[in-house]
Amino acid sequence: MTNRLRIFIISAALAFLGGTAVSAKVTLPSVISSDMVLQQQSDVALWGWTDSGNKVSIKTSWSREKYFAEPDKDGKWMTKVHTPSAGGPYELTISDGEKTILTNILIGEVWFCSGQSNMEMPMRGFRSQPAEGAGRIIMTAKPGTPIRMITVKHKAAATPVRDIEGRWKENTPEAVASTSAVAYFFALKLHQMLDVPVGIIITEWGASTIEAWMDKETVTNKFFGEFDRCFLGESKQPRLKQQAPSALFNGQVAPLVPFTFKGMLWYQGESNQDRPKQYVRLQKEYVSMMRELFHVPDAPFYCVQIAPYYYSDPDGFTYGYFCESQQKSLEGIPHSGIATTTDLGEYGVIHPRRKEEVGSRLADLALINDYGFKGINPTAPCYESTKFENGTAIVTMKTDAQGLAPWGQDITGLELAGNDRVFHPATGRLKEHNTIVVSSPLVPNPVAVRYSFRNWKPGNLYSTWGIPAGPFRSDDWPREDTPPTLRVMSFNVRNSRARDGDNAWEIRRDATPLMIRDIRPAVFGIQEAYEDQIQYICEQCPEYKCVSVGRDDGKKKGEQMSVFCDTTRIEILSWGTYWLSETPDVPSLGWDAACRRTATWALLRQKASGREFYFVNTHLDHIGVTARREGLALIYKRIQSMNPNGLPMILAGDFNVFPDDSCLTDISSLMKNTRFCSEDADTIGSFNGFGEFTRDNLEKIDYIFYRGFPVSPCFKVVTDSYAGRPYISDHYPIYADLVFPELKI
């Protein structure tokens, strides 16, 4: 049993203890009931609860075999039952001394369907937003058609709940009208092609984020510090409902674990489109979590590309960057695919009406990849490469031998840019079955090409099979809508008094200014430096000004926690130092610390923008546990009291603790950790011990926290060699880019 499943079962048992009144009959989750569909030719999971203490027996009408399950101390039982090939209806008898008989059970193909409002949109549509062609399907729906559906009622929860609200329904017009259009059109085509029963489990919520659908363990372990974790309180309800991390997993997924299904459909992304780089990791971890919890390691995962929409700025690139992240995520997810929707968007409606095409494209992916059908290629053409010659861009696409379309017509949705990085409309023509020649009279010397990358720039590039190409670009330029960043760095330089042999400061010192000029931070904090080291850095990097005092006497004696600023970009308005001790205003030793420890703060102004912010640099004790905890608590209090106007704030330094240390709890509630919250973050540690630790085992003890900056585009660990030195210190420098919030006028 995996640790994640063990945690989940314990949580479910706790929920059971606070559940309904005592009964002598077995209690079953809503997803296990009459009218359900079970996955064919599988060992399907069945579970429930009993307070009788008796062994539970399970008898099926499709087999002579009898199954038994022992309840645990909380009365929960679980077993697996083997299913035959598709068929039905069948019965299932479950008894703990008193029988429960489930009837009208079908065996066929079961798919798990989830996401936000475009998955939620029912066959009857939303108000003034129809699902095209659904009326005919609704009115001709017959109960005898072996398609069954169960839709989970919306519920956000702080901890995993025991059961959902929802029931399996037969294929009646009323039931079809209220069922997800994408999921139903998928199920209908699957049934028509396979001629077997199909069951769809639908759990969705409009405007939900992907992190809301992920369990506590995944959010905590894989994305520590990236989200507001107030939902973790046992008695607290999530504040943001469908956007609170784990809230929808707890209320709408956990009660379904571990119901057996064939595969997953996922239509979500609009609520995460402002965090495309993070989404690459989020979607990969979501799929991994689902496969593990439901015991379906090879379950196919098919998602839907979000559709073009004006997104408050039709000329913006939010759409293109997010679609790019969806595609990149799938590169790390085995047995996955995407249904492209570049041709289905509507300028002013975020819920496109043509849901039948979406369901059909998803079904084609499943039929070809999972059920052995042949005849077409359901995969969208993908960008491969571009070469620029004679004022044109020649784009090569990955496609099959049937090639691209349309032949003999202009291909729209294309743009070209020159060295000025300004994109202009362009047209393309197919040259070969998989190449497009793109040109624009406005760009005589193109260096980059994009297709359908703006929020509203629909194109007409398809495969011969009618599958639209998704947005793509040849460049790797930074986002056009990303404001200028503030680069900050933290570096434990290793003091010059240490007896480090071949790694002594005098031998390696030339590497430090080379690194600084390479990274070019606007502000950085140096830990452990003595006065001679500070003077050397200032001499070699004269554009930087340093403020600090020695920790031993408040002047020049001892190590200094220095703040360096590039004076061409940053103005120092005020600064100061305090000691991490019970008497912080005078040089002093704190609690159980081995050394005197300090924090240096500076109020700074970015010259280009006039924006003011605070930077704090510190070095927590390497021995004293109490000194680290109380020292950081003092910094926490000072940060709050020194900043009444709520200016952006940065805290950097060597904390001498790992990310899961409890002393970081308070500061993590006040500030974000760039290591975990940056869109593009290195995952390796920073303490190398002059090569004592391998790259995969570097200790994560250096930090850059921030508050008041809405975005951290990147966090990096600098492992490059400088001046021929593989280790410029026993710590690698770390840096982060931060974006100031928009000014409110």
C-alpha cells in the first residue's frame, strides 16, 4: 500500500466516524449502486462500511465465485471483484448478515471526466449559451441505450469527505440534458463504435483551478510554499472554494477513490492560464496522483486545449503561452493526448458551443490509441522546426504521410517578426505535405514565426484528417506582457578565515566578481564575508555599493551580513542592522547560538520605476535550534513592524534549515518562497560543501522569500564554474527574478 493511499484511507475512516447514524446493514458509497457501469475485464474495487463486525460477502450474477472482505476497526471494508466482457444487466449482492442487492448493473467502459466550466457545460447549455446539436440528441435519447452517467454535486471541503452527492442515471432525455456535453458526446461515440455499455463519472466545477483537484499530499510535497495552505486545518473550510488547493479533491474526488475506470478526460485551464510554466508541473503531478490513487497506472489521459477567446485583450498572448504549456506538460505524461480546439473558439464566449467536435476528437484519440481502431490519425499536427531564407520562414510540422491542409489556399493565423521582435500578420502556403512557406511584406527579414498565438488569432491549418494544429512559435523570447523584473541574489561566500586548503578564499576569490557580473543582480545579500572580502568585491564591482556592519562589534569586526546594490539601478534610502538575540539593538549572542548572528535591512528604490521595496539579508545559526527559531521569529516581527505601508519585501540568506523545518512556518505564512513559487524553478539544493555533496544531494538551506511581488518568473541555483573554479564557495549562489505589482491610479 502506498503512503498516499494509506493517508487517504485514514482520512476516509475519520470522516466515517463522524458520519451517519448506526445501521445493521452495509452502507455503500453513492458511486457503487444500482444502474452503475463497471469496467469490463478488470479487477474492480468495491468498498463500503458495516457496523456489524461481520465479514462481508459479495456475490455477482455473472460469476459463481464468491468474494469476502474483512472490515477494519472502523467498519470499512474493501475488495476487488473480477468482471467479464461487456454485457448486462447484472446484479450484485452484498451482505454482512443482511443483504443489499444492486440491480441493473452494466459492464463496459468507464471514463472519469473532470475540469472546469467547459467540462461542466451540460447538453442543455448554459443560459444564452447553447451546446450546438444537443437538442436532437436529448430528444432521441432512450433509456435502453446502455450509456450511464453520474454527476457529482459541487462540494468544497477542507478534508476528504466520505461520500458524494450524486447517483447513476440511465440514458433518459432528462438525464442527458443535465449531463456534461463534452463527456456525453464522447460516451455516445464510444458506444456507437464499440457497441458496449459506457459509463461516465463527471466531477467538475466552473472556474476551478487544477490545484483544487489535487490531494493534500501532492500539493504539500510537490508544490510546498506555492499555495495558500489554510485549507489544511482540520476544522477550516476553504476560503476560495473551487480555487482552494485540494478543496475539490476532498469534496468531489476522494469519495470516488478507488473506483476502477479505463481512462481520464480533462477539460480545464482557463483559471490557471496566468501561470503557464507552473501548469506544466501541475498537470503532470495531477495525472500521476490520479493514476496512483485509483490503481490505474496505465490509464490514458486525454485533455482538451483551451479555445481561442478575447481574454480581455484579443491581441495579447495569454492563450498562446498557456496552450504551449498544455502541450509541454503532455511530453512528460505517458499515454496522453490532446484534443485541439483552435477552430472552435468564439470571440466573446468562453464556452464554445461546438462541444460535439470536442467529444468526438477525444473519442477518436481513445478509439485509435486504446481500442485498436485504425483508419485515421487523431493527433494534431505539431510544430517541428523553422529555417529562414530569402525573406521567408519555412516551417516544418510533425504529421503523417497524408500531410497538412488546406492545399492551394492561404494559411491564416500566421505572424512574422524581425529583430525588433514586433509581430506582423503573415500568410502561408503549403510547399510539401508537411512544410509551410510563410511571408509578410511588413517583415523583409524574419527571425521568428508564430501561429494562432494571440488570444484571438484563429487559423485554418489542419491535418488532412481535419484535426486543427494548435498554437505554436519558433522563438523562445520572454513573454511580451511580462513587466521588467527585479533580480535579487543570495550568496554565502564562505569566510576568508576558514582553513579550506585548495578552496581558500585567496585562491578562489577571482570567481566571485565574475559570477556577479554574469548574473547581474540589482540587489544581493552576502553571508559570512569579512571586511577584506567585502572590500575586494567592491573594488572588483565598483558599480555596487555595500551596507553592513561586523557582527562582533557593530563596526568592522567579524562576519558581516551585507546588502549590495547596483547604484546604476538602485538607490539606498535607509538601512540598519539588528542582532538575532534577546537584545537585538546591541552586539549580542542570542539564545543557544554558537555565534552572534545579525540581519541587515535596507529600504531601496528602483531608479527606473521609482518603486520602493525592502531587502533583508541574514544568516541563521548552524548549531542553536532555539536560536534559529527565535531569530527567525524576530525577523518575522521586525518585517511586519518596519513596513506599515505594505511595500514589497524580500528576505534572503542562509537559514541552515531544510524547507520542511517547523521554524519556517510563520515566515512561510507571511511570505512566499521563490524556490517553490517561481514559474521556472530549479529543484536542486545550494550547499555543496566544496564538492562533498553530489548534484542530486545538495542541501536546500539558502532561501529568497518575497512578499508584495505578484510574480516570480524564475528561481535559479548558479552551478557554473568561474575563473576555472568548479566551486566558488561551499554554497552555490541562488537568485530570483521578481515582478513589481501594477500601480493603481
